[in-house]
Amino acid sequence: MLERLAAAVHLHDLGGLAVLDILILAVIIYQLLLLIRGTRAVHMIVGVVALVVLHFVTRPGLLYLPAVHAVLGDVLLYIPLAVIVLFQNQLRQALARVGRTPLSALLTRRPYANVVEEVALAAVSLAGKRLGALIVLERELGLRAFSETGITLDAEVSYDLLVSIFQRGAPLHDGAVIIVGTRIRAACAYLPLTQNPNLSRRFGTRHRAAVGITEESDAVAVVVSEERGTVSWCEAGRIEEDLDASELTRRLEAALAGRREGRWRFGRHTAPAEARDV
């Protein structure tokens, strides 16, 4: 059976250079997908694919529509130029990254450095001062669509910056801070609110937004309650209240390390349905 399958796909004809060729192409395609992940570019690509399919279907021999086929043929000639114009920022970033580190840019991703320490310290400090905060950390699924609703910062994650953002009366204290890798991508970002009917109405907008973003993505969120001065952890649509500094640090390290050890074990502070006042 395996021999017949190998013969069908011509595996015996693959040499060392052919395998290398395929691997390099796969890495390039993967990096291109990472560039557009979580952006409106995905919808644009779907639209282009739809035009290509429609152009194929309206050709002679199928559903022949000469006018539509001719117009779509002319439009598709300009698609490469349109791609360059629409994705110029992403292409520039990719080329700059490859120029800095030609090999590691393709094979590795940036480390998280001291993100855990800075976020945990800032959250605990804000809780002690009873300053509300919402910090979202991107993981595998991109959050660029949500980042675009806020103010772009592209700044290194630091305790001082996070505390400054969430000071009362600060221009960016409303909304969420979105962290990607080791950088704060945006502040004052607006997130979808959870529609979970079991979540207590005593949870405010900030906590509902934290639960909502973790329902729609694999991101994790740290919420500081202004009323109670407590730190909460949100993941996969679940919220756990009243975390101390060590527990928050442990959760952040596990989340950013990409470990998937099943669902978090929620203890006595868990509030998936019957939540307490925040």
C-alpha cells in the first residue's frame, strides 16, 4: 500500500535538492501567512480567489459569459500590482527582518524577554492603587484587527509605560493595551464584549471585554478591578479572580511559553457563571 502511494506521488523521484526546494518554499509560504494573520488581508485574498474562480467558471466550455470573462481577465492583470500596494507595509517589515537576520528571521520568533515580569509588576501595582486596567497578550491567533481600533504605540513592554497608560485621566486609559511579542502594539483598543448570559451582571465592561476577547481568540487577558483592587486572569472565556503576584507570573509564563496543558484548573476564585462584585 505504501509503495503504491509513493509511486503515485513520485516520491522515488525526489532527490536531496528537491526536498530542500520544497522545504524552503514551505517556510516562505508559512512566513507570508504569518504576515497576514489577523489582518484584513485575509478577506482581500478571499476576494481575489473568488475573482479567479469566477473568471475560470465563465470561460468557454463552462458557464460562458463573454463580457464578465473579458472584464475579469483585465482586472486580474492588475492583481500583482494591487498586492504590492495593499501589502507594502507587511512586505517592508518582512524584508527588513530578513535583512537583519537572514536565517533566524525565517526559522525563529522573537523571545518574550521580560514581558512576564513587567506585566505582572504593573498589574499588581495598579491593583494596589485601585487603577483599572486591561492588558491583552496575543498568542497564536493574530489580534491586529482589534489593535487597529486603538492608538498604535509599537513600544517595548515596560512597567513604567503600562502604569502611565492606565493613570486616571490619561488619554489612553480607556480600552485595552494589546501586547504582541515583546512590544505594546496598541493602547485604548476596543474589544468585543462577551455575550455569555451566565456571567454576572456585576462584572463591568472591562471584565466583559477581557472575557470576550478570550472567547474569540486564544489570547489571554489580565484585568485589574478599579472597585476591588484585585487582579483577574481570563483565558478561553473563563475568568479567575484575585490572583497574587506569584500566581499571575506563573500563568503568564505558561501562556507565553505556549504550553497547552489542557484547561486551567480554576480554584475557589473561579467565576465562570456566578461572579462576584468587582
